[in-house]
Amino acid sequence: MTIRLASPLVRFSTFGLLAVVLPAAILAVLGYVSLRQWETSAELLFREQARDLASMTTEKVEMLLSRTEDEILSRIEALLRRPDFAPATLAEVAATAPLIGRLYLVDRGGRVFFPAALAGEEAGVISKLLVEISQAFWERGGRRHVVVGDQVILAAVLKTGRGPLLVALSRNPEVFRREILEKTLRAVEGPTIIAVLDDQDRAVYARAPLEGAERIATAPFGAALPSWRVALYHPHGMSPRAAIRRQATVFTIAFGLLLVVIVAGLVATYRLVRRETEMARLKADFVANVSHDLKTPLSLIRMFGETLEMGRVTDEAALHEYYRVITRESERLSRLIDNVLDFSRIEGGARTYDIAPTAVEPLIRETLEAFGYVLAKEGFKVEVTVPPDLPKVPMDAGAVGQVLANLVDNAIKFSAERKWLGVEAEIQAGHLTLTVADKGIGIPLAELEKIFQKFYRVGRSETQGRRGSGVGLALVRHVAEAHGGRVTVESRPGEGSRFTLWLPLCRES
Ligand code: ADP
């Protein structure tokens, strides 16, 4: 029976390619495309959010500023309404509202009521301011921010019993920074840096150092802070692009790992399938070999038995030869059946060992006697080396006898022209070693480990013509290990093989 090895493996490889590699490739492309899209949309979204945050911040600053300015103006208005109003009382307002840099009270004719005296450049400021105030403004009243030189002045025309009066307020930049900007901006959360830039693009206020930071959005202030802007920055290395690049790296690594796991899984499954297919082939061969091995000795026994029964053979020597053949073939049959039965016991975990101190020399002698006829017939030169003072060694005599028989049987089977069998017993490193050597066909180096696997037989062509089931050495190794020992092999193709069974002298429990 033959099982085609290639087809399931080829099928498996095709399946692996279609079921795993193809989806993985599609996933990789999709992953890459969606990552690019995500990068673009995340950047857009981020910039939009940053712009919203910036304009929200300007509104907040402006709100606080106009609230503070409103409060100051209402206080001044309340003073002006008093019948006993004296311009000097404005000094108190100027002193208690720190945001005020300068405070002026002027009438339509340009008369300055407050302060009592003007410093040099102040007169110029007031006249420039008066140029900015239109007739309509004087009539209507109200308030607006006016830029005079490098300062922003809040100008308010208030109606009083004495006609419209112009209140002008300049800002104390330091107090503005501390009380308005800092108070508003401190509360804004987030990793981005918020800064306020003046009309010269200088950072008047920044929540963190701006070195290396990337500006992502700005929003202008209204008339209260003309040409001033709120700007948002990313700290160095924290831009959304960098974050997305990090995510892309994580994604790529995770995807790579996933691919590695998938490929490892495929390789493992491939190996499993290969091993299973190989095992199926070996099992099929095993059945064929055992059936053949059972049939050959049986037909020999039958043939010789029938010849004897007919009583035609009278020659004493021929008779003897016939009896021997029958004995030898039935021994071979029992060995084969013992091997198969023991093997199935081992597989089922039911093999037990009866270990007792055993003399080594008789065991070797009896085993070789069983092969005596074959050895002599095939012209084997047999060398046995057993030291006379060998102690008794704990072992299951039956099992070790079977091991020796298997090794001797193999040595005979796998010998070609040079028919030589060596059996040695020795004490080495706390072990009894039993060595069976031949000068036969030998075993290639790559096969040395495999021959102990169940059903395994080297290079089918060379062993094909020789009897065997492929379980003999599996049994040898099992027996060795059950005794706490091991089996080793040295072999060279064309030169011969040396199998050594190592049995410990003391039993480890
Ligand atoms: P088999 O029933 O085939 O002998 P074994 O398990 O006893 O099964 O041996 C497995 C294989 O190891 C054999 O088929 C043979 O290829 C190889 N082998 C075992 N002993 C020898 C030896 N003394 N010389 C060469 N090859 C051997």
C-alpha cells in the first residue's frame, strides 16, 4: 500500500497561501490605506479643534477685559452723576482699579478735568484722541477702543448734566497680563501651549516655553486688542503627525507580530500534517511488513512439516536440518509476535517490568544460542567478550533478552559481505554496557536519531528486501529507559554499526 505524500502537503500549502497569505496581504494594504486616511482626517480635525480653541480663548479674554472695563466705567459714571462731583474723586478710582494705566476726563472743548496736571506727552495723546472722536460720537455717547500711538485707549462718552464728557482709560500692560491673560488662560486644559502674541508678533504671554514648538493655529482679537492674536502651539515631538506616526509604528509592529504568529502557526500545522502523513505511511508499511514476516516463517514451517509428515526424508542429517529450520522459524515467529505484542503494550502504557538481579553471561549465551544456527549457516564470525567477574545486575531478564535478540537479529539482517558479530559486556561509569556490533551496511548520520522512532526504517530501498517491522529499536529504547538507562549507537555507512545498551548498576527509585 502506498500513500501519496505530496498531495496533502501541496494542498496544505495552497490552502495556507490562499487562506492566510492572501487575507494578510489584503489586510496590510487596507491597514496602510486607512492609516493614511486617518492621518489626513486626524490632522484636519486637529487643526479645526485648535482653531476653535484659539477663538474661544480670544472670546474669554475679551469677555473678562470688557467686564473689568465696564465695572470701571460704571464706577466713574456713578461718580459723575453725583451732584457734588469733584474731578479729584476720580483719583480714587484710578488707585483702586489696577488695570487702569492712565485716566483722563475731558470735555468736548478739550478741557481736561482729570488729572489736574498733564505730563509732557499726555497732552499730545489727548489731542490725538480728540481727533478720533467724531461729532456723532459726542452726540450719541457710547464707547470704543481707539489706537493712539502704541497704546489702546478705551474712550467712553458719558452724558452728564454738564454736557457730554469723555472718559479715556489706558491699560497697565503688566496688570493686563497678570489679571486678564493669566487668569483666563491658566484654566484652559490640554497638551497644547497657548500664547498671546502682540501686534509685533511677540509672545506677551505663553503658558509654557515656546522653543521648538510648532504653531498650529491662531485667532485674532477684536477691537479691544487690535492686531493681537491667540496662538496655539504643539510642544516639540507632540504634533498629531508625530502621534500618528507613533500609532503607525505600533500598528506595523502589531501587524508584523500577527504575521509572525500566523506563519509560525502555519509552519507548525504544516509540520504536524507532514508528521501525521508520514506516520500514516509508516503504519501502512508496518502492517504490510508484519503480515509478510508472519507469512514467510509460517510457510517454511508448513512446507518442512509436510515434507516430514510424508516420511520421504530418511537421511539423518537432512532430518536434522529440517527440524532445525522448523525450530528456527518458529523462534523467529515468536520473536516477531513478542515484539508486536510488547510494542502494543508499550503504546497502551500497559508494559510492566519485573526487575531482579540477573547474571549477565548466561543471558548473552542463551540469546546467542537461539541464533546459533543462523549465525553458523550464514558464516558469521562471532566474538563475545564478557569479563568473568561481572556482578549480577538488576534487570528484567526477559526484556533485556528480547533487546539483545533484536540487536543481534538486526546485526545479522543488516550485514552484507563481511559477516562479523561482536557482543561485549562491560562495567562503565556505574553502568553495565551491553554492546552488539557488526560490520554491515551501517546507518547514515542523519538517520541515527530516527531509527529509534516507531515504524521507522532507513532508506526504503536498502531495507526493503530485508525483513522487519520497524518497531524493534523503539522497543529497545523503551526497555532501556524503563531500566533508568539508555541506548546509544555509533555507525558509519558501509563500515558497520555498534549499538550499546546502558543499564545502571543501582536502581534509582
Ligand atoms: P526493523 O524491524 O526494520 O529492523 P528496527 O526498529 O529494529 O526495525 O530498526 C529500524 C531501522 O534501523 C532498520 O530498518 C534499519 O534501517 C536500521 N538498523 C537497525 N539496526 C541496524 C544495523 N545493525 N545496521 C544497519 N541498520 C540498522
